[in-house]
Amino acid sequence: MVSPELERERAYVSTLYARLDALRHEASAELELVQRGSSGGTHQARTERDAFSRLYEDRIAQLGEVEERLAFGRLELDSGIHRYIGRIGLRDADQQPILLDWRVPQASAFYQATAATPLGARARRHLTTEGRKVTRIEDEVFDAQLLTDDEIELQGEGALLAALRAERTGRMTDIVATIQAEQDRIIRSEIAGVLVVQGGPGTGKTAVALHRAAYLLYSHRDRLRTSGVLIVGPSPSFLRYIEAVLPSLGETGVVLSSVGQLFPGVETTIEDSPEVSALKGEAQMADLIGRAVRSRQVVPTASQVLDINGEKLTLDPDIIRSAMLVAQRTHKPHNVARQQFQKSVVGTITRQLAQQLRSHGSTIDDADLGWLREDVRTAYDVKVALNTAWLPLSPEKFLQDLYARPQWLASLTPRWTPAQRDLLRRDRDEPFTVSDVPLLDEAAELLGEFDIAGDAQKKDRKRQFKRDVENAEAAIRNMGVEGLVNAEDLATGFGETAARGTTAERAAADRTWTYGHIVVDEAQELSPMQWRLLRRRCPLKSFTIVGDVAQASAAAAAPNWESALTALTSEFRLEELTVNYRTPAQITAAAESMAMAHGLAITRSRAVRDSEWPVDTVVVDRDELVAAVLDVVDEDRELDSRGTLAVIAPLQLVDAQYAALAERFGASVGLAARGLTRPIAVLTPQDAKGLEFDSVVVVEPSEILSASTRGVGALYVAMTRPTQRLHLVGTSDVLR
């Protein structure tokens, strides 16, 4: 039988969905009205129509994103008022609030209230839904008088534990309803400065990072609307895992990027060897790139004879030197300062040419200097002289030359050993790696805009956008929609050549974009050069940094946060998450014991639950390894055929494991990021960082340990991914 309380909640949630449908209908009607409007009139009128059309389309998309679990909680206050909590805020036709957005201050008690500190609440109710139907209600009571109410169905942390035991789907599910007080306090902390959130596996670091991003976007809308928020994850696998979370919370203005995607135009997942990655990640690489850029500004050692339309002129090195000093004193980037250098040299040569022509009897007045200057600028010999002294460079070609020209690299690194230089040696046509991305960005910062014409167009667009904002403000007043539409959002759609797209889309395509806030997950993996890149992306140094130094596996990773953040800041706030919500106690104990046995300092956490399955260890001969893994996967699928399972193996064994599993289980098996949409995923420890699965099979732990100096961290990561069952299959005494 359905309880009266459950019936009441179903009825109320039905009214919320009815209101959601009405708002969708209104937005669709407004969109249709705008689209049917006359396309005549002024160009400004047409662009206003297109801009409003885009706004209504975005509103419809936002309302569609919150279909699932529109409402997930209810607060009963001391006053007897009920406040429902959900993904977005809703008001009825009379503009009375019927659903609170989870980020508003009035909703904070839903996460922070306890029996000792109820914050004005008598009880907290969790609503479990399937589609639009409430299927279960669970209550946590803060007021003892309510305990006599027969309708109270559950006390304690039932909703949290139910969510943790639920099967994983390959995507991170919405956990807004289960955020606990220590997490919520961090989520709602001030935006200014650098916040570091340290926590072991399963303590909810990623959940905190994502929900903090959504909360800041809501609470600091004016600041972040046009600047946006950047979320940096360790891999494309991780980004695919979390990509649905923020849209489901009502936010679409966020850039998600792996570290291999932080330089526009380059997208790579290729990893260097640990030794090469460590070298490229060192802070000294910034000095090397700086020296390399300066070395491309060269004063010739001898005079040069120039042919300009048959006239022979001598270009003295002092002319180049003088012009170069003038340009360098501007302290502008290489390609930008080159314009000043060219202007100075061309001006000097033009005056020399005019003087020489006069000496030959020609009449040259000031009006003739313009065409003489053009003759000089376009002369082949002049172009060669200018480019030899100061060549314009793109970041990509610059870095390719640095790697491919050993003599140039040797001249720049007199204190390096030959072995160090050999680590950087490679051919020009080899693809860029993840470790190259911050070096490309460093070079781009020092070189400046390579396409000078494009740079000028960008400045023109900025000036036009400022004018469009002013026009938009006037249009909003004329249409009587003040407070409903933002002038900058409207201006984004103006003009035939206006840059279209959301703030996130424009930010991702612009290397010089500066964000209002940056969230970094698995931050312990970042190198000093990667931190330098992120510092340029947010000069305000407004960061949320989450990670666990014990899980560091990258060769360039630092042993503690003070060392890790040297390239970013010397001041940060540290918060720690201590409760492991994800990993069962017996798996946590096994992973922590393995880590400490191999010298890894970890942040110990308290697991809130046990699993009914002990950690499974299988030791076999090497020629039996693949078959043993197949048997373990078979047995695990018999226990739970609907949950997700990850087979985590060292890189050298991944292909063999994938081939055998695909032959046995067919389309149910996927590899790397693609595997996250399949019931069985085959991953490396790096691929698995930040992810979670119902069950995990770790293959050959001894080879994961010995793969690098950070191998114990990689094994610790692999062992802490499961929420239910852990299997260790290998040939080594490590498992005995």
C-alpha cells in the first residue's frame, strides 16, 4: 500500500512538473513568436530578433536538462513551512516560490543541518524518483517531537547509503541530494583565493568540485557570466564520466578540459615517457623557452648589400641593433615587437634610399617617401634581412624547431647533460604530447599573436561588441524586458560576423581568455609548467583545487601541496575530507595496507559502510593470466550482470586483456574512454583516475608497482575504484 505521505509527495512533485511544462510551453511560444516576426526593418532589428531567438532556445534547453530528479528534497522548518529543494528554482503563476534552487542560501540547511545544529529545520526529507514519479521518501529527524509521527519512514543517512550502493552507469550520477555537511561547507566557501581540498579515495572530492562550480556560477553570476568557469580533469575518460553532471544542475556555461586540451588547436592524449614528462614539466623549461625566443632576435655580424629596384644599399649591423633595442624596450611579445622593429628598419632604409636617389639627381620630396617606403618593405632582399634578424614564429613551429635542432638546443642549455638534451630530441613531424601543451602555451605567451591581421580583427570585434552592448541596452528598454534579458547575452548575437556561442564555447577557443574561476580535479598530477599555464588563465588566482597527493602517479607530480603549488601561489586555504562514502571498509583497508607496505604516505579515511564481499586475490602462473582474468570477470558478472566492471591493467597488458575480453563478451566490452559506456571497461590506472565502478579487477599489481617511480600511487588508485567488489589477479608474491 502507498502511504498517505508518499501520495502527498507524488502530488506535489506532479505540480512541479506541471509548472515546468508550462514554462517550457511559454518559452516555446515566445520562440515561435520571435521566429515568425518580420525579417524586414533595420539590420539591428534583425539581429535583435536572432539574439532573442537564441535566448529562448537556451532557456528551453535548460528546462529540458532538469527533467530527471527535478525535486530531490524537502525541509520542514520550525514554522511548519515546507521548502522543497531541487535542481532549479520554480515559481507558480502568482510568482510564489514552489521549488528552491539547491544553491540559494535558504537551501543550505538541507545539507548542513544536524540534530545538534538544526539551523531552523525540524526534519529533512529525501525524495527518490523514477522519471516523474516519487518512489520513496526517507526522513532525518532533528526535532524529537516528530518521532511520534507514524508517517516518518526512515531516520539517519539512508539516502546516502542507498546512493552509494546503487549500480554505476559509466557516468557520475547526480548526488546533490546526498552532499553532507563537511562537503557543503566547502562548496559554499568564499570564491576569493586558492582553496585546496585534500581527501583520500571515495571522500567526494569530485562531487565537491563540480557542485562548487555550479554554486559559484549561481552565487557570483555577475562576475562569472561573461568570464566563465574552467574545470580541468586528468583525462578525456574523466571528462566523459562527469560531463552530464553540471548540465543536470542547470549550468551550461562551464568549460571542461583535460590537460591535453588546454591549448586551442591541439588536442592530445599522447603521454611522454616518465623521464621526458618529468623534464618537460620542470619550471626551468620556462627559462629555456624564454632564452630560445630571445635567441631568435639576431644582429648580423657583417654588413649586407640590399637590392631595391636596382638601387644598391648597404645595411649596417648597427641599424639592426638600434632598431632591435627600440623594439625590445617595448617589452611586447616577440611577434608584436617585431612590428616596431620592422618599422624602424624600413624607415631607416627608406631615408637612405631617398638620400641616395637625390645624390643621383632625382627629385625626392616628402610626398614621395610613402611609395619609397612601400618599395623598401616589399623588396626581396629587405624581407630576407628582416626575417634573418627577427623571424615571426608560431608556437607550434618554434617548439618543433627546438626539439629537432640539437645544436640550437645545446647552445641554449650549456649546463645540461647530453642525456637531458636527448630526452627532448624528436623529429618535426612527431605529434605533440600532453606535456607539450604547457610549453606551447608558454611559447605563445612570449611570442604573441602570430597572425597580426587576425589580432587586429580581434580588437575590432571587441570594439564592435562594446557598441553592440550599448545598442542591446537600448533595445531592452524599448521592448520592456528589463530584468529578464542581459544586454551582454543579447549583444552576443548581434552582427553578421559576431562570435556566436556560449561563454564556454568562446572561452575554449581563445587562448588569451581569462576565467573568473578555475576548478582542478586530480590536481596532484600537475607539473609546475601546467600550473603556470593555469595561472595565466586566471590572473585573479581564484581556484578550487582538489586531489590527494598520495594518489599522484605522474612523474612530474610533487610530494605535497606546498611544493605542487609553488608555480601558482604561496598562499592557499586547505580543507580536508575525511569520510569515505564510496569504498567499502574492507577494500579501503586492503588498499591502504598495500600503499603503506610500499612506502606511500596516505590520507587515511573512515569508510561508512562494509561490503558483503571480501577482497578476492587470485595468484596464477604468467601463461594463465589472461584465462584467470576471464574467469574472474565471468564469476563477477554472475553476481551482478547489470553493474559496471573495470579491468585495470598496466599499459603493456591492456591490448591483450581487451582482445580476450572482447572475444568472450563481445560488444559489452569497451576500451579506455569508450569503455565507460559499456558494462565492462578495460583501462590503465591513469585512465581510471577519478572514476568509480561497481566492481574492479586489477591485473598484475606487481607490474603496476614497477612501471614507474610513482607505481605505488597508481596501484592505490586502481584498488580504490570499486564500490562493491575488488579482485586482484597476478603472478607475483605481492599478492601472497
